[in-house]
Amino acid sequence: MQTKQHSSKKVKSLFLQQDSKKSLILGSIIATLLAIVPFLFTLYESVPNTRVWNTFLFSFDSGAWDSAQYVMWICTGKAVPLMLLIVWFFTNRHWWYHALLVPIVMYIYQIVSLFNDSNQFVDEMQFVYMLPVIAIIIPSIYLIRARIFNKVNNVSKSMEELEDEMKISPKNFWEKVKQYF
């Protein structure tokens, strides 16, 4: 009996060590992404101020924009906040984190429309395309909020305890991604 308990503790300890290693690696990746944000904001300066940008990997024609550097300046101005919002979305444990999907979808739409040659104005009409996302997210957040306040009124738990109860804590990154689809 002693050996079973000892071996189960040993196995549990190994899983905790592996989990902490994964957490350390993921935390290091996130910290590195956050640390290079100033570099990413100035990345457009390495693009030439010409209409066509030729590299050994690809050739980029800025089209109606007339300057590849200008297009990349707009792109980095939208991609960097998008990256930060995605990091915030996947690392946030509060009940309202689904509200972050609205600006995430907005930035994705802006980046896609930036590279669409048929669009003359990047940020025009984005609200119309955002309405379905907003129509799903806002009522969902309201229902979660109502559920929390209903429990607060019926139970003697504090707001923090209820938020902890509502937190969804998947074991790994892919389980967190699967939770949303």
C-alpha cells in the first residue's frame, strides 16, 4: 500500500513538473512577444518607400497606395494591437473576456480590407460587417453577467469567488482554442 501511494505521488509530481515547464515556455513566448512590441511598431521603416517592394521571398505591389512603406505602416498599426488583443484574450481569466472578440474581429477586418485592391477606403463600412459579431457577443456577455449576479443574490459567496467559479481553465493551449469553436 505504501508503494502505491509513493508511486502515485511520484507520478503526480512528474506531471506537475511537466505542466510547470509548459507554463514556463508559454510564459516566455508571451513575454518575448510583449518585449518586441516596440520593434514591431517600427518594422515598417525597413520597407522601401517605393510602389513595388522586391525581396528574395516575394514581390509586393502596393497598388493604389503608391508606397509599400505606407501600406506596411498602416498594417503594423493594426497588426500590433491585434497581436496584443489576442494575447490578452488567451491569457485573460475573467468572465468578460469574450468582449475582446469585438476589437479582434474589427482589426482582422481592417487588415483584410487593407490588402483588398477593390477597397478605396480601409475603415469604411466596418460597422456593418461587425454587427453580427456584436449581436452575438453583447447578449452573451449580458447573460453571463446576469448569471453571476443571480448567484450573488441567491448565495452567500463573494463576487471574487463567483468569478473564480466562472473561470474556465483548460489544461493546454489547444483545449483553450477548442473551447471557442
